[in-house]
Amino acid sequence: MVVARRIEQSNTTFGPGRFLDRVASVATPYLDALPVRWYKERAPGLFSTAFLPDRVYSRIIATSPDVVHLHWINYGFVHPSTLRKFKQPLVWTFHDQWPMTGGCHYSSGCTRFEKSCGACPALLSKKDRDLSSCVMARKRSAWADVPITVVAPSRWMAACAARSSLFANSRIHVIPNCMDTEVFRPLDKAMCRKLLGLPTEGTILLFAAIDGERDSRKGFDLLRDALLKLSKLEPTANMIAVVCGSGTLKGEYPVPVRTLGMLRDEISLCLAYNSADIFVSASREDNLPNTVLEAMSCGIPCVAFDVGGVSDLVVHRETGFLARPEDSASLAEGIAWVLAVEARRKMLGDACRQQALRENGAGVVANRHIALYEQLLASPQMGRAPH
């Protein structure tokens, strides 16, 4: 792995070595955001320009790769023009929509990336020639003729890529994210609650999101409405909501709320999931959210909106409940349905765990990638879809 910032020492992970390169890796995200600041009135959410040159090509080539596999390369880590330099087969896993858009990471329903960006809703721009159209033009020029094999973690992301103007002619493979099912596994609920200082009795609903209340995509406003409606469907006297990844929540909630803050290690996360009776995701738009996958691997049934890649994970009334998109009443109905019968909740949790082992185990997902690499090495021009 060649990374922008190496946190742990590893013989197979390479970060910037020289002092100036390390400084650049820290400064680049801030510099990359400078053009976006011209749009002082803009919608919340990430917007990356990738206008800075990079120095990563030589570091990648120094590893003598047979295949170059890109993941999240934003904040100036890899400039679009660098992709032209590689002679090896290129694979790119889309962790969000940025590769196919003019800068936004999630399009929020905008379909301009299917032709050409401009008049960007994320920038609240009315001009056809704006920053988004410039970023899109730079991407088109950089890799219009580069054979890139797309890996989409979800069917939704694959469909978005197939409709996009930049990747409509690329080969697209759906391979889900993997999960360390040995780390994220079912544990004793009472023990986990005790270790986290949570009540050992009663019902716990778990939510997880970074900056959940500030990021409208995470749907915390819909979550609050759902909890208000839930009190009319299910007794909530012995219920608390636990949130990790967010600061102090604002506003009134109909049930007591405990925040665990940012949990930065997998063991703490596993304890949090296993302390819950149910995991709830209120995202309006998502690829293949790790929070849902991690909860399922711990055997915790999930309730979420039927959006994006969530629909690949949650099988309606088999591993949880898929609510109608952005319908807080439907989300409340799903929470009540899961909690109503303890035996059903146990059955749903068991099905979650089995699905995670079957579809997202590290060995399963690794073998699918290996098979793809072998195909590309046998036929390097496979990056292009047949016409």
C-alpha cells in the first residue's frame, strides 16, 4: 500500500519518506480546498478539486507492481493526469461518487455527471462554466482513453458509474467491502454494556456517524422524527439511544441519549455494536456503509432506508428492515417491528452474522479481487467494456 500518511509501521505500507513530502501530505488537503472557498455559499459536504500536482507516481513504481489498484485518492493525493502514466492494469474501487463527478463526493440526486457537470448544486452555482465543469473537463482529458476497471462495492454505485459520462465504457465489477469477521463478531451483551458504562437492562438503539447532525446526508433530522413517532408504536420507557462518532446532540429527543464520542479502535467499536439491540441508519444516500456491515457482522439487526448500497446489505425482514427513503414514519415502523418480538430479533441477528460471513468475509472478498487481477494480467486491455 502506498498511502498519503502512514500511521502504523509496516513492511508493506509506504508513506512519504522525506520531510518535505510529509509536510506536503499534511498541507495538500487544505490547499486542494482553496478553489472551493470561492463559493462561500455552498451546500455542506465534501468537494475535492484535485488540481495540485502529485509526487506519488515514483513511489508506486518503486514497488514494481503488476496491478495498480486505486482507492480513495482525493485531497490531492493522486492527480488525474497521473493515471495516464501507468503501464500496468488499473483497477479503481469507488468508495463514493467523486471519480465520476465534477468534485462532489455524493451527488444528492443530481444527474449532471451523466453528461457534463456545471451549474453545480453542491456549489449553489448557476453557471454552466464553474469549478465543477472545470474539474470534470480535467478528468475527461486525463483518463478518457485510459482503460480503468471499476470495482463498485454496491450495485447502486455500479449503476451510477455505468450512467456516468466518464465510465460508461469501462468494465464494472461489483465486489463488496470486506469485513474482519474475527474482530467484529457477536459478544456477550451484558459484558459489553458494563465495559462501556451503559445500562445493563433495557433496550439500546445504536447510531453511528461522523458529524451526524451537521451532515444532512446522515439524516439525523429524520432519525429524531422517527424516534418521536416510535413512542406511539413501541414502549420507550426503558429505551436509550446511543450515538458514537458524534459530539453532543442538540435538540430534544423523546428518549435519553448517550454519546460515546469518536471510537477510534476496532475493539471499542465491536463493544458498542454488541451492546445494542438494534442498529439504525438514517442516511439519505450511501455506498456500502461500514457501520451497517460491522453491526451485521456482530449479529445486530439493522433498520435503514432503502437507499444506495444499503439495499445490498439489509435484506428486508430477513436481516432487518428497509424503510421507505426519507420516510421517518417508515423508519419508526421498522424499529418497532424489529423490537416487538425477541425471538424475531434473535433470528434476524443470526441471519446478519451468516450473511456477513458468506458475502463479506476477508477471504471471500480477497479471492474475488485475486480472480479479477488474474483476468487483467491475462488480458491487460480488459479495462474497456466491449462495444
